[in-house]
Amino acid sequence: MRKPRDFDAELKALEDKARGLKTRKVRQLGELVVATGADTLTANELAGALIVLAETKEAGKREAWARRGVAFFQGRSRRSAPATDRDTDGAPAQSGSAQPASGRKGAT
């Protein structure tokens, strides 16, 4: 006879894994906000901009944003990758740095 499955333990393990994944997602989103320099915006400004982005259905705008995002991430990886691993046909990365925390507006 087979050992019965412990559904409660399996459900608890899945809930713990889901909680961990959600925490990791939130942390990565926060890191992205800081890396892009968007941490200098107020919470209201950032929320408003994200709402506009989410509501935009124009494919052309979304594709342009996606290209800028690809360029951003390629630029970040280029700084740490050896010259032989670099993607030379990608869009040029924009240089810039996040402003110091003291320059933040309306920190919440």
C-alpha cells in the first residue's frame, strides 16, 4: 500500500515558494527603480508614469520602450562582460548614473 500524500505539507511548501518568488520580484523591481534613476521621483510621479505605461496600447510606443529597455540591460551587462562576450550589433547604451539619495524628492 502506498504512503498517503501529505497535501497540507505540499500546500504549505508551495505557499512558501510563492511567497519567496513574490518577495524576489518586489526586490528586483526596487533594484530596477534604483538602477534607472527613477528613485528620484516621488511615489505619486512614479505611480502616474507606470499607470500611463500600463494603459498605453500603441504598439509603436511599446516597441520603442522595449528597445530602450534592451539597450539599458545590454549596457549594464557590457560593463561587466569581457570584450569577447559583448553584443556589438545592439543599440548603444546610454551613460548616466542614479542621483544620490540626498537628491530625492518627497521620499516616502
